[in-house]
Amino acid sequence: MDGTDLPFSKEEYFDRQSSFLENISENSLVLIPTNSLSTRSNDTHYRFRANSYILYLSGWADPDSVWMAFNDQGKWFSSLFVQPRDTKAEIWEGKRVGVEGALSNWPIDRAYSIEDLVEIVSSKLQSKNSVYSIPGLNEKLDNCVSGFVDEILDPRQILDKMRRIKSSNEIEIMKKSAKLASLAHIEAMKHTYSGIGEWEIQSKIEGYFIKNQSECSYPSIVGGGENATILHYKTNRSVIDSGQLVLVDAGCEIHGYASDITRTWPVNGKFTDAQKEIYQLVLKAELAGIEACKVGSSWDSIHAATSEVLAQGLINLGILECSLEEAIGDPPEFNGEYRKFFMHGTGHFLGLDVHDVGGGRQGDKEKGPTLEEGMVLTIEPGLYFGGWRSDIQIPERYSGIGIRIEDDVLVTEEGPIILSSSCPKTIEEIESIVGIGV
Ligand code: GLY
Ligand code: MN
Ligand code: MN
């Protein structure tokens, strides 16, 4: 990282900082730390991924750093504490940007060594009467701040509201992220065959991300057969037999911006009649959910759109033997009988976090905001018939089927735009592509 690959202009970052700081009183100190390295085992670490708030405000992507804003005589100063240059450490871990590099190339007015964090923050706090920070990321900072104030104010409510509306430049990156993940799914479909290991499909998807200088935005779910009925399955170690479906939920990150796509396909390239019945129903629900992603729509209305299709479809297939009202249940929870087979929300915001900040998830108790132009969210209904379940009797015809279809959707005044539209999802498209690269 040297600053030349920052995804946005300095002006865009400074604009974000100003919009944020307009909400903060001049008597406050603002401290946004990033996370440290996490231990994987003994003295090895997980690959570092910066905290999304510091990325959003400054593009700073290295560990052990803090973004700080302080006001002096009516002017806000944006600054970063960073790891200083240190030849011995750099021999092992790679070159650092250092204090001077940060000041030259990042959207800030001041830069300091992280080694001076406590001293400088303490001196600034002498003359401030409130502090905004995100606790739990930097212990030294937390201890220092709590020595001065009883209450630490949370900057996230302000930042979350900002982050949920994407700028045109953020949207361009999110389009690339969704396109890359779509192409990775196509690559995996092409190379699928009967008897393939879940891990082989995972390697096609993730290899494609790496080849294109990207990485996963969350652990890939590759569930063959009944494994598809486990919502957060990520063991990815089973062989998938002819006649079974595979559910692949995998997305990547570009400059920190996530895509999140799910497709489900038959490993032998041909859906059975029973699989087709469930697939068409989930697809119909997904299209209804996308159609409902309009400016002014409530999250509940989107969840209602997918729920009505699924509940009615389950009745039509004879899987539910009750009235539509009983099948759906009452809004806003919609906890009717159909929830036995569709247990998660219809979608979530998408951005620098895969489950992005800024509001509740459809179908959950927490209310989401009304949709506005520039929001990006997923629509991802599914139906899961786990024959292994002891809580309900699964109809034999559908036992073992798990299907989810998930797209990334941008809300605009002209209607929803599907960022992941290059990923095939009709039965005809999928059947024509599975296995052609084997
Ligand atoms: N991949 C996680 C989700 O779809 O929410
Ligand atoms: Mn997903
Ligand atoms: Mn999702």
C-alpha cells in the first residue's frame, strides 16, 4: 500500500469526513481505530482486513492505526496514527507507509506514529469534553480515553447512515465486485460434474477471485445435497452425487466492497422435476423481492413480497395444508408455517461489510429504513427441506433439497438494477452451462 491505489480521490474522502464532522460538536475528539492482527495459531495471524469505518473515512488499510479528528479554532484536522518505518520489522513483514508516506498520500492533514498515541490523545483530551470512539479495537486507546471521560460516544450511528447511501464511485466498484463474483460462479458451473467434491467447486470460485486480485468477502458456502439445507454450511468436504444439487453462496471484495451471490445448480446439469418445482418457486419469489426494491419501499414490504410467493407456492405444491394467512403469519414478523422452510431474512445491506451497516434485515425484528436511491442490498429467498431435521416431517418428494438464489441490487429512481445480472439463474441458462468446461 503506497497511496497510489486508493480507490477514491482525496476529495471524496475529505467530503465524507466533512459530512461526518458536521454532526460532531467542536469540543469533541473523534478516534476511529482499526483492528489489530488476529492470532490464527501460536505466532501466526489471519490475513489482515482493516475495519470498515477507517477504510470508509480515510482508505487506510494497514493494522495498528487510528484515524483522529480534532477541532482547533473552528477548523477540523483529520489525522492518522500509523506504524512508523522500522527496518527490522519491515524485513519480516514488508514495507510500511510510515508517518511521512501517510501524510503525503492519504486524505489527512496530520500524521503521527502510533507509538505516540497515548501521549498525543491525552494531551488533546485535556481541552475536550467529549470523545467519540469505537471501543474494543485498540486496548491502549480504550484505557487512555476512559481515564478522561465517563462515557464514550458512538460515531457509528452517524457513519452508518452515510455508508448506506453509496456514491457513484462506490457503485462503480460494487458493480465490478458483483461482476467478478458472477464470473466466478459461471467458472464453477462450467467445471461441475457428478461426483465432484464441494472443495473443488470452492477452489474454482476462490481461485478465480485470487486470479483477479480479489478475495472472499466471507467464507464460501458450497453445500451439496442435504448440506445445502444448513444455512451457514462451510465445511465444504463432501462429494456430490449425480442427481443432487449444489448451493454455492460466495462473493468477493474489491477495495473492501463486497459482493454476495448465491446460485444453486444440479451437478449432472439436469434438474429433476421435484428440484425444478422448488427452484421455480424460489426464483419467482426472488424476482418479486427484486421488483419490490423501489425508492420509498419499506423492508417489510420487500420481505412480504417474497413471503407471499413462497407461502402460496408451498400451498400449491401441497407442502403446506393451511390457509394463506396461516402460511404467511402476521406482519412484520411473518412467522407463519412457511418459516419452517425459509428461516432467514430476505436480504441485507451490502457494502464495505457483507452484512453492511445502516439498518435492519428483512424479516428480522429490527426495522430497516425506507429504501432510497443509492442503497445496495441483497435479495436472497430460499427453501430448505432438510430430511435430517427432527422438528418437522419433510415430504419425501422434496427431502434433501436446499435452494437459495441471491442477487445484489442497487436501488435507483428508475427502479432496481441487478449488479449481479451476469450470473445465470434461469433453469434453461443453468442447464446449458453446467459441465461444459469439464
Ligand atoms: N453470504 C451470507 C449471506 O448471504 O448473507
Ligand atoms: Mn450470500
Ligand atoms: Mn447475503
